[in-house]
Amino acid sequence: MTQPPTPPTPTRATTGRRPAAVLIGFMGAGKSTVGRVLADRLGVDFIDTDVELVRRTGRSIPEIFESDGVEAFRTIEENVVTDVLDNHGGVVSLGGGAVTTPGVREALADQRVVYLRVTPERGYERVSGTDRPLLATADPAARYAELLAGRTAVYEAVSTFDVDADADPDTVADAVVVRLARELM
């Protein structure tokens, strides 16, 4: 006896869902904090793909980096991000390095992508003292500035618009709402 075919995984084409906004930016830009405030302002759900990745794998991001390596982490991250983009209609926050993966950049092509731009000083101030594998160096502030400088062009290339994220989360979320309204006009 043959088994009935497995139904296809729902995608944007079949669910009709598209995120209201996708937040990108370097670590410390406030993507998760601003994302929650923005989702509240827009009356939609919020999902942080880093949190979703940890939930799905049952392991922390530093654990994955240490045991599996950066490439394996990026593959897992790409799978989570593309699934969330296909199935979540609210605000989505991506991990700071997600845009370094070609498959993620491709998945962002038809999204409303907001680059939360942060200065190296403000961003590092927000993440200093946290467990960030990429900053585990003798001079984490210099490493932060170096990585941010190296990713800025990618953030700019995939974003629909950028917003200054050095301000408090409410101010940043309000600026995003204003820009989203302009983009939808």
C-alpha cells in the first residue's frame, strides 16, 4: 500500500504571510529590544531568530560555535531564518551575522528590512561583559569595531532603510514605524 504524499511545507506563497518588518544590525544594535517594542506598536507578534534557533536545537549559540564551528552554525541559522521569514507575519529580529550567509540575503530580497545602525562605541557598550564568541579576544572593543566595519556594507545592501539605533528603544521603534509608514505609501 502506498503512502499518501506528504503535504508541502507552508511558504509565503501558500500562507500569504510576510513579516511586517525584519530587523538587522550588528550585535548591540538593539534588534531584540526594539523588535519587541515595534511589534507592540504594530499589534503583531515578535520572534527573535537567535532565540528560535536555541529553542529548536536545544543548545546555546556559544555551544554550537564551540562544538560545531561557525559554518555549521550559519547553516542552522539559515534554515531557521528562512523558515521564520516564510511563516511569521509579525516583526522578526535576525542575529547580527545572519546576513553574512548568501541564502539569508536571498531570502531577505522581498522583505521590509530595517537596518538598525549603531556606532561602535554605543554597540560595544551594550554588549560588553556578555558571552559573545566573536568578541573572545584580547581587545574585544577593537574586535567589535572591526567586525562592525566589515559588515556595514552588507547591512546597507540588504536593507530597505536604516534607522539610527543609538537612542533608547522607544525612540528607535517610533522612527521605524514612521519609516515603515512612508515605505507603504
